Amino acid sequence: MTAIQPALDGTLPTPDTGLSYAEWADQVRPAFVAAAQSGRRFTSYEIAAENNLPEPANAKADWGNFVQSLAREGLIEDAGTDRSARRTSERSRVAVWRGTRAAQAGRIA
């Protein structure tokens, strides 16, 4: 049995899912589409935590790249910033998003 060493903050390393970025993005996208269609304000961490979404291979870059791609597609738009609810983030500033009018009306998904 192999022991897993926790990080200094007590969290365990994320296991490698073996998914490519495209496969991971396809897997998490439906949760973000649903959030965009709801019209509520959200952070990417809130959606990931609420839906128990898997972490990407490169979590420091992939979450940001993913939500930026949703914004470029016109699914979500910038709704300001807030303090992160992620336990390990030290309450750093993060982007807050909301669905565009087209997403809320179901014209884009």
C-alpha cells in the first residue's frame, strides 16, 4: 500500500484522471451551461464544488482557459470579482461570471 503525502495545507493531491483537456472540458461544460442559463452569478470554483467536477490535469491554467473560452463563445460574461471560497486560495480575488442574455434565453449552449 502506497502512502499519499498531503500538502502543507492538509489537502491531498488530485489524482490524475488521464483525461485530455478536451475530454475534461466536455465533461465539465454541462454544469457551466446550466449555471449560465440560470442567470445567477458564479465563480468557476462554486460550479466545480456544487457539481463535484473533476480537476483538470493543469488546474492552475485549465480552469481559467476553460471559462475564458466560454466567454469568447458568448455563453458567459464578466460580472466583476469576489473573494474566493476555495479553502486553499487564501481568499484571493477571482472572476465572477453570469450567463449572457442569449444563454439565459436558451439561444446558446
